Amino acid sequence: MISGELAGDLLMLAGALTFLVGALGMLRLPDMYSRLSGVTVSGASGTALILIGLLVHQPSWMNMLKVALALVIQLATTAVGGSAMARAGYLTGAPKADSTLFDDLVVEAEEDTNSEEHPGHTRPDNDS
């Protein structure tokens, strides 16, 4: 059976490795949007794993309350911050990767908004 201290250490190690994967994603992913996605996901999950590992090391009701509050704040701010940065990148014209197939936010002025064609017009038809 795994002791609480070993389980906490393993959770914290998993959190640190998650941060490492996010850092590697910054170097390897093709554009700002995918890099931002990788960093926000790894930042949120890495922080959660480290905090839960700390709670396993020193379990108490007060520590559980602190960790729960820290997780709620971290997960909420990561989601909002990541969305705001992605929107700012989109509005300033950050280039997309060549593998990007469609753009749900594009609305071209010459297109009729009531048309059946998707505004991104390169979206595959088989995604029903």
C-alpha cells in the first residue's frame, strides 16, 4: 500500500511533469492558439496536481478548504485569461497554422448572413 507521503510526492511530481509538457508545447506547437491552449491546460492541471499532492502530505479540514478555494480560483482565472488572450490574438491578426481548416469567427462583409453556407466556408461538411 502506498503511504500518504509517497502518494503526495507522486502527485506533485506528476504536476511538475505536466508543467514540463506545457513548456515543451510552447516550443513545439505551430501557432499562438495551440500554444495558448497547451499552456492553459497544463497550467491548470499541473497546479491542481501539485495542490492535491500538498493536501495529501498535510491533510486537515483547513488545508482542504484552502486547496479547494485555490483550485476554484485557479481554474476560473485560467479559463477566463486563456480566452481573453486568444481573443486578443485573434483581433490583432495573429497568424493561424496551415493545418487550421476553418474559422468560426470569420464573417465576411460580402456574404449573406442568411445563407446556408458556413461563414468560415472551408469547414468540412461531414462534421454533423
